[in-house]
Amino acid sequence: MGKEPPLTLTIDPERPSITLQGPIGDREAAPRSRLEHLSVRPSPRDPGLLQVVITDPSLFVDAYPVLCAIADRAQLDGNGFGVAVTDTLRLLIRLTERNRSISRDREVGLVGELLTLIGACKRLGPQAAVSAWRGPHGEEHDFAIEDLDVEVKTTASERRAHWIGSLTQLQATPPAPLWLVSHQLTEAGRGQGWTLGELVAAARGAAAGPTASMELDAKLAAAGWAEPFDELCVTRWRRRSPSRAFLVAEDFPRLTAHQLADTGFDYSHVTDVRYRIDLTQHEAGAMVPEPLADIIATEVNS
């Protein structure tokens, strides 16, 4: 390839692999690849050169146009080889992951669970906190913190209003008392708050350690997180108001299976129940236990 910057395309039949190589600036970081059969790495012989390597022979024919697209961006657009690799991979991820997305409601919900998890890591320690996160595995409540069950609800509305998705979500499991943690978010300006991907990174940092890290990654996947969302979820969030915790007691606004059973109503043919509660003016009902108070007061650095 005779244009600038100079690029080299190499096909190695012994490995087998196909590699596009070009120069990268001294202060330019090597782009990350989240594609299974494509890696981006510095040249083992010259750290000033960057290599894009395809390792699956069955993909060589389809991968060649991708490498050509990188070369065209580098040589025709004049943005440099590293930028060309980054832009092409970002476009590939958007195309291949177009059918994978995360809804705004799920994004907001996961932000709230991660805020709680990060606080729990600082209060309980990484392993205890990650083990306490039960929501991703379909448990009745999101967290089991010491002797408390905790349901986490997060809203981006101006009122502290939350959707409840079943008759059992706000039903305590004795002897553990049930607390509802309410996070109220709003969109943040540039340089403020956190994206969902930044909270995932913060949670991974808080849960450092081989066992806790592996368990956390498994739970993140079960909760619906996928690495491409790091670039797709660009909304920055911050707390609209301080997070609060409410004891789910007899006077708490809710609808449960036990309440319906006590009325004698046969609800066996009602297969799904979803309702909304507004806690804007609701009192906590009891002093928030110290561990939980510490967890929901934890600040996450932006």
C-alpha cells in the first residue's frame, strides 16, 4: 500500500492469521477490541507499530474488506492509523450489536443497583457485597445485607415514583425485614455524574479480587450488561436527590399476594401485576439501619 501512512498487510498460513500493520503515535493508546476473532496489539518487534490481527481462517474473506476500510480511513481521511482502527471497530460493533440493546428503564435500574453495590463494597467488603447482590439471579429481592432484605428501585422522574413488577416484590420474607432503597436520578451535564459503563468500571474497581471479580462479571452478564453498552449508553446520570430507604411495613403502600389472599379474592387467573407507588411524601417508617444508611450515602467519584 503506497500511500501515507505506510501500511503492511500480511497473511501467515502457518498460524494462520491475517494482519494489517501501521504506525501509531507515541501518545496514542492502542484501541481496544471487543470482537472475538479480531485483536489489536502493538507489534512485538516495534512498539511504534500497531497490528490488527484476524485469527479465524473462516473469516479471512469477510475480514479483508474490514482491513481495507481501516486502510482507507487511515490513508484517505488522513486521521492516522490508530484513529482509523478505533472508528472502524466502533462502527462494526454498532452494526453487529444493533439487535442487542438495553432499554432506558433497564439502564436506570442497573445504575441504581450498581450504586448500591459500590456502597456495599465499601461497607461490607468486596466478596460479601458481591455475594449479597441477588437480583441478577432472579432472587425474590435484590440484596441480602447482613440480616436485611433490600429491594432497590430507581427512577428518573421528578417525583420519587417507582414501578413494582409483581405481587411478591414488596412482600417480606420473615424473619428478615424488607427495606426498599429508592434512588432518584436525573441526567447530568458534561463532566458530571457517571455513565452506566463508568459505574460498571467503578463496581469492578470496588470489587477487586479474583473471586469477587469473577462473580461480579457473571452477575453483570446475568443482569443484562454487555461490553458494547459501554459505548452505546452515553447518558450521564447523577442523583437528583439523596437516596432514601423505607421500611416495608404494614403501612407501606403496596399490593401483595398475602393481602389479596386475606380478602378471599381468587387471583389465580391473574398472571401479571404491575403498579406504581409514589414515595415523594412518604416517611421512612423507622430509623434506617446503620449499614444500609452508609451504603446508600456512598458517593461515587465522577
